[in-house]
Amino acid sequence: MTQSSSCDVSFVDWSVGDLVAEQCGLDRDQARRVCKLFDEGCEVPFVARYRVTQTGHMTCEEVRKSFEAYKNAKELEKKVTKAITQIRSKTEGDELRKAIEALNQARDSSEILSVTKQFAEKKTTKAGVAKELGLEPAAIEIFNGKSLNLMRFVDKKDLKDLKTIEGHLSNLLAHIINKQTKTTEVVQKISHLETKARIFVQGQLSAKAKKAVNGDGLYEQIANFQSYINFSAGVLQIHNHQILALERGEERGVLTWSLKIDNPLQEHPLRFWKVHQNHVQLFQNALNDSVTRLFEPRLQRAVRRFLVQRAERAAIECFARNLRQLFAQSPLIGYHIIALDPGYKMCKLAFLSPLGEVIDTFETPFRGGEFTKECLQRIGEWCHRVHGKQTAIAIGNGAASKETQQAVARFIKEKRGSGLRFCVVPENGASKYSVTPLAEEELPKLPPTLRSAVSIGRRLLDPMGEYVKIEPQHLGLGMYQHSVSEKRLAEALRESVREAVSLRGVNVNKASVQLLQQVCGLNKTTAAGIVSLRKKEPIGSREALRKVKGLGEKAFEQCAGFLIIDQKDLSDGNRGEDEGNGEEPVKKRKKIEKSMKSGETDPLDATMVHPSQYEMAKRLLNLANVEASEILMKDAKDTLKRLTNLSEDEQVVRDLMLAEQELTPPPPLQKEIRSIGSLQVGETFWGRVQNNTDFGTFVDVGAERDGLIFGTKDSPPPIGSMLRVTISGVDLQRGRVQLRIPKN
């Protein structure tokens, strides 16, 4: 039970753990254990991977949802406590008890505000005026079934006759009816779609849009919302993307949307309330007034709020899920890259080494869908320079992408036998990155236009390392991300990036500051400290991370298991971004050899096993008669799999030693692009998942436009994964391709 720090009375009659259990379907003990870990500063990836026994083997998704519920519960606790503090100064007695009871039932800010308004009634409202006239005690007695002689109130101030008295009493009774706990409970149940109440979402043109004429901006936008004019759908059937579209249409002044409730009186919990027979008609009038003036609008606000919040939550979750999958893409290893940032006027090109180093750049006019002779010659020269080596062309998916792909396909066709192939790369955020201080620092000699091309090419070579440089909301994944709370979206995406980077693991001797700072327990300062430390000497073990300035015990606990010490990279003297810092490779190798001789290095540092689990891991290796240095080999893993009679903790550690990253393959390379008109209904082939939304999945089928599979909400395929699809429809006029997943 939570208590105010400034008052010795109980304010909230639930705990954060109880609320997390309620919202996430966990048992109370399990929820409280998870909340304790969050209280201690543990992050989601750490809890999901290294606190399995405490959480009861919750999946990462379950831990993530628990953390969301935990944060919401903490915030709700503060707001309820503040609201009760405020209402205590204005209300007392039975009213205060009811207010506290109602506030403890509130589950979001809007419900708190609604309760606060009810119990802090202004004198200017109808009920407030009646209270000022001293009629509240009489209204309460009537509500409780007593019979009163109303004539005794006549001749008092502003109460000249029985009709006036009954009018004021009706207003008070309507207010009392609306404040009842039963009424609040029904509003919550209906608004959370837990009943069979018939409620319909209705959309129509706004009054302003109806007056719009051809040529003005508003008129042009009407076509975008054609599906939502004279729109109607039941709240149990409507989709999240439809709610967001209605919201967007209303925001732009094109639409208005509302909720129609069939027979709201039928849904009211007090429709059979018994009062004294002398006051039945008075109460019925008050009930009808309460339903029309208070209950129905309250329901409409609550249902609308629920639908919008649910849709926003789904959009954010969709974007976050897509982002995590984007970060799980494999790099295209060993390829030189010719990166193209297309445009209808100019095309920007960058030639990159397999390590992402800029070899050359070029800008060329691109008119009529054709490269200039000089551009074709430059591309030919680049290909000749790396003749016999693997080369791929990366084309951004923005403006003029289709025309650029066609021009590249023609070039490849003319260079028969060259082995040259191309693929399309999402360019979202490349232009944003190109003008950042980081881009200026990394590519100081290039203008922003060419930096964008470099970014596009590097997304093939090192997807996670490149995408992490861009604010995640600019990556253009998901649906209607511009229709949701920017603050909530940014927070969710930051956490998703942190989760994706941590769970994939980061090479501590190669990763950039931008990548390291996204690992559990690290921030920009400690990430820079790691880079500074490895410049002095290679980091030969996880234990050596304790030397990083500012990295405390808790931060070390959180980050250690996600930072990988790759012995091969170290022994090769391969320092990634630190190459060229003036230190000779021989000197580097001597430092590594010294570190290895001193026993600081540990083969387990290359695994997902946490340093706190090393002792148990080594016992298991001894039990399996496996050398620690062989831990990454298939035979060693097969031997570990055969261990039996292990404790729960031992099974967890063994599973971490066996675990491998689940990455999606790099995009397929192609030599031609098909027109939409060449696609045949019934044709089946493999496509690459580009994006998931609430209404379906977009798949790259090697044509001018991505195809759409409707209805993949419940089990969306991972972004970047290959999917067998069948053409089910082609709309040449609108440029749309409809797909389905074949049954066999």
C-alpha cells in the first residue's frame, strides 16, 4: 500500500505490482518480483536474458510489456495521489470516501480528471446551483428511497414553487446518479469494449470541407479520405488503422467523427433503481436527464479515448517491432558497394569498400530516366577497379527510385557476365543524418547530398551500425507514426533500439560510440570511455571493462553480457574504426598476446553468458568434457545439449552457451526490375518483407511497387525475411499489387 510522503493517510489502495499483474495477466508474486528488478534499475534486455528464474521464464516481449505497465502504474500512482491530495482540501465525509474510491478505480489520466471534475463541482453548474440552494440533503434522501414533502422548501430563496424545486432536485439527482460507483464501473466496462453495447463509429465530411472548392488545399485532401466519408463501423469491428485515419482526417479539417450509442438508457446500471413511489416520476426524469446530458457524453468520450489510445499503442508497438527486426538484419559481407541516392534532377553516387570506407563519389544529372554518358563511364571504371571481386549496387527507395532501378537494370544487361547485381535499400532518415554533427565528423569532406548516398550504401554493409546513427522515428517503419504522440513514440523507439542492440550483442573493440551507448547500462559518456580505453590497449576481457571511468558496479552488471570480446578480431589486430590511429599492428598483437598470457581473456567473453555465470558455465563444460576454447564449435554445442539432470539455473546457463543470434538475411540481389503490368495473378515467387502495419504486410517482389498482404496483424513476418507469396490482384490504375500467402 502506497502512502504519501507528506501525509500519514493511505492514498492508493493498490500496489504497482498488483496493477502490473492485472494488466499483464501475471500472478502477483511474479509481477512483484519483476517490479523489484525494475526498481533496482534493471533494463528489459538484462531482465529477459539474465533474470529468467526470477521472472518465471518470461519472454522478452512479456518483460517489455511488464515494463510498460510498470512505468504506467508508477505514473498513475503519482497522479492519483496528487488528485486525492487536491480533493481532500475541497471535499469531506461520504463525498470524500466516494471520490477516493473512484480515483482508486481510475486507470488513466483522463479517468482521474473525470472523477476530479465530478467531485469538485463548480457553483455555476446546474447541480452546483442546486447545492447552493441547500437541496443536496433532500436529493440524497430521495435517492436513498425516502419520501419528502417538497412543499416545505417553497418560499426559500429562489424556490418560488414546486416545479422549480423539482427542477433543481432533478439536476442534483442526475449528478448523484452519474457519480455512483456502479455508473463509473459500467462506463469503464463499456469503454474497454467488455460488453455487448451497440456502439458505432461514424465519419463524415467536416462543414468546412463541404464548402471547399476545387483548387484549394482542403479540397485536394478530400480524395485521401474518401473511404471515411459517410463511414460507419461497430466499435468491435473497427480496425486501429481506421481510427488513426479518422483522427488524421479530423486533424486536417477534412473529417469529423463521432460515436453513436444505441439506446444508452439500456446500458445504465441504475435504470431499475427503486425510489419511493411519491418520487418515481421525479427520479425517472432525473435518470433520463443524467443519461442524455451526462452518461451518454461520458461514454462517448471514454470509448473514443479508448479507441484512440488503443490505436496509438498498436501503431507504436508496430513501429517498435519493425525497428527491432530492422536491427536484426545480416550485413552483406565482402562486397564493394556502389550506392545511389536517386532524384529526378540529380543522382548522387558513392563507391564504398567492404568496410564502408569511401573510395570515390560522384553527382550526375538524371533526366528522362537515363544516366549521363559520364556517369555510366564512372560506374564502369569503379567496377573495373575491383574486377573479380563481389560488387553490388544499393539504390535508395525514395524519389525516382523506380526510374533509377530501370536504368541500373539496363546497365547490368549491357554488362553481361559481369556478375553485377542491385538491390533497393530504405533511405528513410538518410537526409536527416547527412546534416547532423555526427555526419560532419565522419564525412567532413563530403557535402550532405553525398553523405546520404554513403549512408544508403553502409546500410547494406552494417545495417545495425548505420541505422543506430539515425533518430528511429525518421526510419519510416510502421503506420501512421505521425498521428501518435511524438513523446511516447520517441520513448518506445529509444527503448526498442536499446533492446535490439543489446540482445544482438556488440563487439566491444569495434563498435562506434553511437552503437555502444545503446547497450544496457551504458550511456554516451561511458561508451566514449570504452572507446578511449581501447585506444590505449585492446580490451581483452569483459573484466577489463571495470577500468572504464564512470562505469559503476550496476552499470557493469547490466552491460557486461552484451559486450562481446571477439578473440579472432583481437588476434588479427583488426581494430575496425580505430585503424589508422598510428599504432603498428605488431604492437597491437603484442598487447593482445600479453593479455592472453596473463590469463585475463576468457573464451566465455565471446558468448551470451554473463560474467556472474562463468563459474557455473565452467562446471558444465567440465561435466561435458568440453574445452572452453571450443565453446563456439558445433561439436561442443552438441555435447552440451546432451547434458541431463540439470538444475533450473544450470539449464539457463547451458541455453545461453548454446544460443545463436536469429538474424534475417541481407536483401536479395537482382539484375532486373519487373513492371507491375508484367505481374500475373496466380504467379508465385519469393519476396522480401519491407514493412508491417496493422492492416497488412508490404513485400518487395522485385517490381516497381511493393505488394501488400492484408490481415497479417496477429503474426506479422519479420522485416527482412523472405516470404513465399502469390499475386492475388493487380490494380494498374492505382499502381497496387495485392498478395496472399499460398496454402501449400
